[in-house]
Amino acid sequence: MPSPPRALLPALALLVSLSACSDPPPLPTHVVVVSIDTLRPDRLGAYGHREDVSPTIDRLAREGVVFEEAIAASTWTLPSHAALFTSLWPAMLDLGRFDAPAKVSDAATTLAEVLDDAGYRTFGATAGAFVGAEFGFDQGFDTFLPPQKRFEPAVERALAWIDDGREADADAPCFVFLHTYDVHNYVATADDRRRFVAPSFRSFLATKRNLGKFLQRNDKQVCENMGDRDWVYATARYDAAVATADRTLGRFVDGLAERGMLDDTLLIVTSDHGEEFGEHGRSGHGYTVYDENVRVPLILRHPPSLPAARVPAQVPLVDVAPTVVDLLGLEPPSSWQGRTLAPLLDGDGPSRPAFVSDTHVPHLALRDDGFKYFLSSMRPHEHLYDLSSDPRERKNVVASHEERAAEALDRLARFAERAAAETRYAGAALTPSDEALRSLEQFGYLAGGSESRGDDAGPPGFDWSALIERVRREAAERRAAAAEVAEER
Ligand SMILES: [Zn+2]
């Protein structure tokens, strides 16, 4: 290597001494993960929505790293949160259906367990139901509260727990997990409802009964009867709920700041899935794998080590847990299938493939390379969308992209085979307690019944191989028919 010109030597020496002197950025001391259930990114200012809905999240986004295309691993609460915490794909966790759910396997290692082992004090406050202790979410938590019906008391309890811990040991690192169903249930303060929905606005959803059918119950008839005004009403009610949850999150963030902890904390805000506003004829979530269901917000904030950035690359939520342990300087368990997002945190870096699976209405999807390919237990069984030219997923292009579809099918077949072979992480069947059944019913999970899942809904422990074989056969028949037409011409 040629030596540098003499005139540059003093500058180089200065540079060397500066880099030797400057300390690496401090690691975060505390970790907070907030999951606002059913939160669509496109209803947040940080992702392009009006700015008066989510000022807290928007501020965290400005000060943190925003993943613009984060993809949940499933479309309903239990498997998606399980994937977030265990960094295992739900196809492997095998967590059943709304009406026949399973418990997250004890064999899986959760983020809370890793942090607990590393000496963190750990605290979880969730709204219960599918994120309750009964379903295995208390793994690794010193303190895991009984279901907190509303977000606000959960936040108050978390701050009180932090204070108690600091009294005992001011320096102990904390891990806090907060989850709320308030947006899922369109719960808003009266003020927020008035702010987003004029009291005189007429919609048949304004009655409790109809809104109840629209929420999670996914009553097809209700959706079919909805006109433009009803959708305006539904989305305004949703925005009001996001605004209320955002303000409560703001109280928690202020609480961390008042305790001098905010900038020592790796704060993560995300969700487990989105919500349908009739884009494909439905409401609720857990029934399809279109983007309105699988895209979620993902924001990481720790200004001392993470300069603000926006990351356009696609990332799956199974990568969140490995990212947390990496940013803390810990080793991930060997079972984790996600990878750290550290190389993407400055905004650059390639997209990662995202698998989505659901066994309530069986769906298996691969979102990669600007396309989404998925298998559905409902007809048609095979779907392919070109997300760059058709982001709303209107035109199924399977027939005109045979090669791409066949390649994606092979990848899904290999993925499903690996998941089926790895049985030790499969969820344990359970009979939910009366309390859990009541809360599941309250959240609408038990109301839809089999008819809401469609004609070909599978039993628990869905066997993907039969569906894959069926799709292979149909694709072969389609190609043969196309060849015949071509020959006749
Ligand atoms: Zn959920």
C-alpha cells in the first residue's frame, strides 16, 4: 500500500487518536416492549396518516429508528405475540384456532427468559385473553399481572413496579412488556370520540350491537351492508381509539423521563397485526393475509446508540427479539430463528423474507422480493400479488407468473416441512379457563364460529402438505390447459 502524502500525516494521527479516545455508544440499560394490539401503521402520523392521531408514537419515531415495512408472523394475537417473544415462526409453534387455542410451548425460549437469566427484573402487564399467563406468556417474568382490562391502569402499575424496584436496587436493569386491547376493541375516551366522530354522524355501526358484529366477529353480512359512510365511521372510531392509546403511552414515556430512565431505555413500539377496513370485503383480523392484516408499525428508540433513521427494507417481527439481545450485548438462544436487525438500523440494508402463517383460517404466505405469494384453505387456494404495481393486492397474477409462483410454492413447501419436523415447539392443547373464555368472548373471538372461517377451514394442527399437494395439482392442470389452448392456436 502506498504511504499517504506527508501533509496528511498530522490529520491522520489526529483521526487515529480521536477514534482511540471516543468511547463506543453506551448500551441501553432498560428494555421496554409495547404492543398496541391491532395497530395499523397507516393510521399513524409517522407512517403518513394525519398528525393529530398519534403524537407520542410520532415523536418516538422522529427520535428513533422506524421500520417502514415490518411484517407480523401471523394475523391474530396468540401466534403473532408468540413469534415476537420466542423468535420462532408460528408454523412451528402450532397454536391452533380462536376456538381451539394452544399454549406456547415451555420448550421455547422467550425474550423475557433470556433477560431474566441475564439479571433483568422483568414485568409484564397485558390485557389477558390470548396474551395471558394461561397461554404461556408469563414465561420469564418475575411479575406478570392478571389481565389489565385497560391500558391506563397497566401503565400506572408498570410505573409503580419500576418505583418499587428502584427503592430496593436503584441500578437493577428492567424489562417491561406492555400490551393493550384498547385499539382492538375501538375503546376511546368520550373526548377522543367527539374529536374524530361528529356526534351527529349517522352510521348503523353507531349502535353497540352492530359495532360488536363489525369488530372481530367479522360478520360478513354486516360488511356487505356497509356503505362509504359506515367505513368513514368505523375508521374514525378506530382513529379515536389510537389517539387514546397514544396518550396513555405518552404518560408512560413521560413517567420514564421523570425517573431519568428514558434515554437509558431501549423502547420498542409495535403491534401483532393490523385490521381490515373492507379492503377485501371483511372487517377484523385473523381471516386473511393481505397487507392490511400483516403490516405493523415497528419503532426502536435509544438515542445514545441508535441515531434516528427510517428503514425502508422489509423485516419480519421474529427479528425483534434477536435485535434486543444483540443491542444489549447478549447472545441469542440457538432456537431463535430471527436475526438481529442491527445491520439495518442506519437505514440501509436488504429486505428479508417474511413468512406469515395462520391456522384459524389456514393461510401460509411468503412476502419477498416485492411479491406476496400465499396459499389459502379457501378458494382460490393460490394467490400471487405484485406489490410494487399492485400494493392493494387486487389482481391475483398466479396464471401470468407461473415460474415465480412455482418457486414460491417450493419455498413454502420446504418451510412447512421444516416446521412439521420440529415438533418440540408445538403448542400444548389446553382447555381455557372460564375467565379466559369470558374475555375471549368479550373480544369477539368465539362469536364467528366455523362459518366465518369458510368452507375448507382445517382442524387444529393444520396439515399444510395436503393443501400444498392440491395446489401443485391445480397448477399442473392450469399449465396443461394453457398449453392446449396455445396448441389449438
Ligand atoms: Zn391481536
